[in-house]
Amino acid sequence: CTMPVEVKLSDLVRLKVVAEDEAAGSLKKLVSRLKKAGIIQSYRQGTELFMLTQKANEDCYFLDSQTRLCTVYENRPDT
């Protein structure tokens, strides 16, 4: 819950932060939108992995600060 998380595009679709039609479109525009929204920190083209943003205390973007439970457990990334 406090380690950096790398995800694939299919994980982002499953997490419902990317629509399937958007995933089929321009990767450059998608990366730009996700960075601007604060969902990802970076994208590595060579591995095709997105690095999810962490909160200021280094918690996962999807970790509830109060309950310390994953808010997307049912749709969590394959990693």
C-alpha cells in the first residue's frame, strides 16, 4: 500500500480511470490527461508501464486514508 505501483493499460481500464475507446486512441494524449489529473506520475514506453501517483505520505492513490483499505480491491491491478 505504500510502495510505488506500476500498472498496464488494461489495469487502468479495469480501474475505470480509462475508457476502452480512450485506450484504443492516442497514447500520448492519454498519458498527458492522466498526468494532469494526478493519477499517474510517469509512463515508460519501453515497458508500457504507468507509474501510479502516490499521496504525500507515500500511500497508494487508491488507499483510503481513514480505513487503510483499498478502494478498488475488486478491480485491483494484476501486480
